Amino acid sequence: MSEKPPICNYEGSDYQTSFWDQADRAYEDAVEAVALKRLLPSRGKLLLELGAGAGRNTPRYSGYERVVLLDYSKTQLQQAQSRLGTGDRYIYVAADVYRLPFVDGLFDGATMIRTLHHMADAPKALQQVRSVLQEHAVFILEYANKQNLKAIVRYLLGKQKWNPFSAEPVEFAALNFDFHPRTIRTWLVNSGFEIQRQLTVSHYRMGLFKKLIPLKILVWMDSMAQLSGDAWQLSPSVFSRNLAVGASETAQPGSFFKCPQCDTALNDTPPLLKCQKCGQEYPVEDGIYDFRLEALN
């Protein structure tokens, strides 16, 4: 794996509008909401939303006192601000998942939805997530499943070259990866997580089903099929509830950010955070903390 994996950047993208608001994806959004409701703790203090984008899922984390929205794209975070506001409950952070700008053991919860499939080095990303979580924190992960029924049928009919049963990820487009469930489970365990529950999601992600079956019925059908997740994983999307295990630090009261360049704790002093060790500066503009080293240097 590369020391500095490439980053998928949605800067300037209208992803929320074009992919969700204007496209026929009410079904996908609704079944993801069902899965999150089943897996999320009923309450918590501080949640890290990795790959938050424009904040589509953020209102679903109402049980947490505060939510940190993290995305590499600053324009995505600006869209989230316009949807959610700039009150004390939300903290907006532009940063690289491979170099998270938080002290160890800060969060008691985290989610990563529709984000891991952009990770060229997924194990490194998962290890970073574990480092900023307290022991017994809950991490909800969604990933794109290469071992889905459509891929299996296409492979058996000779219409697809890559093997859906093999362990390695498949990059079907630039920085878009599908993963084998067994591989994801191995990476999670190796990163310090205990897998508590799996849900299979978006079983009926086909235009024909959406056209013929009313949305409420289709969502109900999927909600029932999700319960098979611990037995087998054959859907295009899989959700996993994972518990951070093993001895780990808990952040000291008052500590929050760290320098992603040298890992030194930072004083939270907007409009500029300066590392006292390496001298790197991080601006805070319009309520968004910017820790993207490539963009700043």
C-alpha cells in the first residue's frame, strides 16, 4: 500500500443535488435510514461522521449531543452548513481520513457511510478511525459489497471478468472499490474492532422494482431482508456495527484537535490554529476547520 494513498475529492461537486435530490434514490436513502436506526446507539456524547458530504445522514444522529462532520471537500461541508446551520452542535472539519486531526480516544461513536468505497488503502483508514475512538465506542461502517447477487450472476454467465468470490477489492472505476465481506471483517478485527451485527441493505436496487412496487412496500421488503446480514451478505451494500475493543486512550478533558503533520495537540484558537512543535498553521474560515495539508502547503 502507498504511504500517501490518493484521495477522492468532491470539491465543487453537486453530488447531493444530482445523485440524491434529483435522481430516483428515495429507496436507497430510506433503507439506509432503517439500517442506521437499527444499529446506532440511542444516545451518545460526541460522534464523528466520516465522509459527511452535504450532511444527508447527519440529522439521523439525533441521539448524540455533538456531531463532527468530516469531509475532504470544503464545498461539501459548506452545503452541509446551509442545511444544518452553524450552531454549537455541529463541528465542520475538512481533513484527510488517512491523517485525522483529532487526539486519540476522543469520540464515543463514529459512522462511515458510502465512503470506504473511495479508500485505496482501506485498512489504513480503519486504523485511523480506531485511534480516535474510546474503548467500547460504536463504529457504524457501510461498504460496497463485491459479492452481491448481480455480480455473481454476471460472473457465472461470463459477462464479468473479476471474481466476486475472491478476497481482494475490485476497483470498478477510478477510486471506486467494492470489497469482499470476509476481507472487511478481517480488516476490522485487525484494526481493533469487534463485529457485533451485520445488515444487508439495498437488495432491490433495480429500476424495475422501483417502478412496479410502491416505495413504502419496497422499503419494508428491504427492512425484512436486512435481517439476513449475519447469515450471508449478497446485497450491494452492507452495514456493520462494530465495537472498539482493547485498551486505548481516552482524550483528556479540553483536548480535541491535533496536528496531522506531527501529531501534537493543538489549542483551539480560531481563526487560526498553529502547531507549537512543527509550526504548521490551520485556518478556520466561515466555521470550517481546514486540516488538508496538501491544500495548505
